[in-house]
Amino acid sequence: MPTTDEPAIRFQDVSKTFGRTEGRSDLIAVDRLSFDIAKGEIVAILGKTGCGKSTVFNMIAGLSEPSGGSVQVVGHNPFREFEFFRGKIGIVFQNDRLMPWRTALDNVILGLEILDTDRKKAEEIARGWLARLGLSGHENDYPHALSGGMRQRVSIARAFAVEPDLMLCDEPFSALDEMTARDLRAEFVRLVKQNGKTAVFITHHINEAMDVGDRVFVFHRPARIAYEARMDQASREGGRKAIQDDILKVLSLEDTSASGA
């Protein structure tokens, strides 16, 4: 659980607007969004396609600047201080994004190479993470020889290998079968907790959000928190169904609102 009062991530009255072609009004993707994420916490952001999840993700990662308000990650502006975050943020995408000409080991080493880590030490770290993710014996396999789940394990190993403070995951298991995705979700949560990381996990699956998150944010369009649930032990044991029903209700309200607009 979080151990300090200073948040790992803070959004204060954040808005993001995208200009569109002449004759079309600007697109408001995020509208006065505020929240804190504590160090050591996993927050799952849930919502339908187009609700602004990825826009929020990109602002946390420093890939996009807010149009208004303030985004702070460990006390720094991720867009304006992008260089500060080298090695501090690990990202796992929907697709594994492995380089097909590199072995599993060399794919994991990639981030360490960018950080100028000594080759021998980088190999030791990479082998350790591949082992932790059940890939011992596959270090010299190329991506085409690995299953989808194994490739995503390599991607997770690559993200953890640089010892980031923050893990960002953008629907990382959506392309996998449910049994593989379930196993990887559990492994991901275990690794985040064991290693004291903070994580933001983007998804559009209710059960996945509830399985992964210490808290679940449900977004409506433009990105705003329409519902928040804390998945503590009590809710996992007794109130999970009630939370699931609430989330379904909140998501259906967005459909009603959109159809009436």
C-alpha cells in the first residue's frame, strides 16, 4: 500500500483540446480532470473507446501537453522535463512491440542499452527478469518463435528491467486469450507490488479493471471520473458484484446521455 503522502501522479484541473479542420469545432478530449495517485498504488482506468483514456495516458507519459491545468509525475512536469524521466517510466502497450531481429534477451536489454548500462550487467538483469516471468530457456528465441503470451511477457520484462518508478499499461493483454490474459494480470500485479512500483492500467474490460486496480476510475467522455471504486479486501470478498453492477450502470448512463445530446 502507499507509504507517503506525496502523490506519484497529480492531475489538477487538466483539460486537453485538439484542433480540427476548418468548419469543425475543436475536440475536447479531457475536461477539467483532477485526481491523485499515491506511490505504490495501481489505478485502473476504465471506459469506452473515445472516452479520453489514451489522452490521459499520453499526458502522464509526457507524450502530450495539457491545454490547461497541471500534470505532475513525482513532482515533475512529464512533458517539459521529458529527459528527467529516462528510465523512470516503463510502458507496456497493447502489442508487444518487440524487434523481430532481436532475441528475447536482446529485446529486454534494449532499454538498458539506451540507459548506457554495462553490457554484462544488462544481460544479468535481463536474464533475471526473463526468469521471473517464466521464460528461462527462451533467452535466445526470436519473437516469431514465441506465442503471443510469451511475447507479451518479454515486453513486461523489458519494462521492468530498467527499474522504473512508474509502470504505464495501455490495454496490454487485450490481444490475448482470456486464460493467458488472466495469468499475466495476476503476474503483473504481483511484480508491481513486490517491487514497490506505481502503475496506471488502461482497459475497457470491467473484470480486468477490478482484478488489477487498487482503485478503478470509470471515465465518461470527455475524460472525467464518472465513478470511482476502491478495491480493498472487503470489496473483493463481499462487494465485488455490487461494484460491477455500479460500473455497468455508469457506463450505460453515458450511452443514454450521448443519445439524448
